[in-house]
Amino acid sequence: MRLMPSSAPPAGPRARATAARKESVLEAALSCFIERGIDATTIHDIQRRANCSIGSLYHHFGSKEGIAEELFLDGIGRLNRGMLRRIRRCGSAEEGVRAVVEYYCEWSTRNRDLARYLHSRDIDFSEEARDRLHELHRSYIRDVFAWFAPFLEAGQMRLLPEDTYVPLISGPIQEYVRRWLSGHNREGPRRVKSLFADAAWAAVRSR
């Protein structure tokens, strides 16, 4: 189960080798967590799937819980960076709003297991990991709002509290995808992305 590359590889052979080992562990952990669940997975399950030493796991992640946290944070980071790259290619507010919905549908379909993991409620975050997660969310909302700001000034979008744009645009499709991943919705996200993109734009466009 391969994780999609999220950014340029680190410079230098040693740094690249370390990054590759860590990514291999995260891929192995994702497979184990999806197959067995987090609680039923042991660190030795991950070690065997990743074909690495137990010492390497403890060195890079500290514990099974550390692996679970890093997998979640890495997944959110990948999703956010990909989303920002997508909307920054757009030329209007409407195009950007639709891109947010459409990218999330496409990403969740291509990365179904990782998307399912990101919707998991089984992760018990440490305080440090929780702080990192909050910063990821704050940074993403800040960057999205900064991209939309010129279109707000041009009157293409409603003037709303800054923290409301991402939930209004992304919230409904995220809930739909969550239900699809859990087997409650039969139609895949790609089949309904235009419907949700229309609704997202209607929620934030200028009246």
C-alpha cells in the first residue's frame, strides 16, 4: 500500500534514505491499521510488514502510538499541500471553491485507505501531536483564506468570519466521504462532486 509522494525528496543521500525508511514504516502501519485496527496491531506487526529492525521503529517513532500519530499528521499534511497546489492554479473564486471539493473527492478515491484512517476516531493523540495537528489546521485555513482574499475584496464572495470558509466549503463533502468510507453511502465521491461543488459555491458566493 503506497503513500502518494507529498513533496520534493530531501536533499542528500542520507536524508533521502531516512525519509524512505520512515515512509516505508508509515505504509506498513497503514496496511496493518486498516486490516486489524490500531488497538489490535502490535509494533512487531508493523516491523515485520516494513521489514525493518525494531530498533529503527523506536528510533524514528518511539512507540506504536507515535507511529499512529505520525501517520495521521503526515496524511493531513499530504492532503493539505495537494489541495493548496490545486487551488493556486485557479483563476477565480468559483474555480477555487469547486477545486477544493473536486480535489477532496479525487484524493479520497485515490487514497481510500489513508482517507479512512484520517476519518478514524481511534487515535489517542499526545499533547504534542495535538498541538501539531492544530497548527496544521490553522496553517491550512490561513493559507486558503489568503488565496481567497483578493476575490473577497473584488466582491466575488460573501464577507464572512475567516474561520467559516473552510467548513462551509469542505464540511459537507467531508461528511459525505466519511459516510461513503464507512459503507453508508453507495455512490462514490466522484459521482457526486459536481453536486457538492455547486452547493459549496452557493454557500459562499456574493449575493
